[in-house]
Amino acid sequence: CGDAANLLPVLARLTEEVPEFDLRVLSRDENLDLMDAHLTDGRSRSIPVVIVYDEEFNEVGWWGPRPSEVQRWVIDEGLSLPTPERYKIVRQWYAKDKGESTLRELLEVIADAA
């Protein structure tokens, strides 16, 4: 998944920098109960999904499948393009953004959960 390939390094780095954070990567297809509880727009099992839990493993927030700016573009314009062209533009967006939007949005979810 192009989004996961761009977002997992950001998540990994965040968990390296914050020892209190624990990163666990689960397979979408082996965890359909989690995916169905975190559908994109209430209908799609899009990945990645980041779920934030408190110390007692109560879910306190979630985020996904991509930063809101590029998600809006995909929905508004991107879906009208052929898949290879759409993915090329999304990859360029990620390269330009350098993980900043992902980190900002994840930190917002974490702050809201605190």
C-alpha cells in the first residue's frame, strides 16, 4: 500500500522518539473486526489506520488512512484519474510533505485523547 509505505516510517520514528509509545503493526485481512470498527467514510477498509489506546488499552482515538489534505484530493479529484496517474501524484505529495502532515495530524489525535 502506497500510503502505508509512506506513513509507517513516520510512525516508527515517532515511537523511537517517544519511549512511552508502542507501535504494533497488524494485518488488515487478519483483523477484520478492528478494520470494520475504523472504516474510512463508513464504508472502506482503507489502510493504514492508527489506533491510540490508553494505559488500560481503551481506545481513545484513531486516524487514517492518509493525511486530510491528500485524502480530500483523492476524493475530490484523484478518483477520476487512472490508478497509476493518481498514485504518481499521491507519491509526489508525500515526497513534498516529508511526513509533516502525518505527524501533525497524529499528534492532534494524541493530544485530543490526553
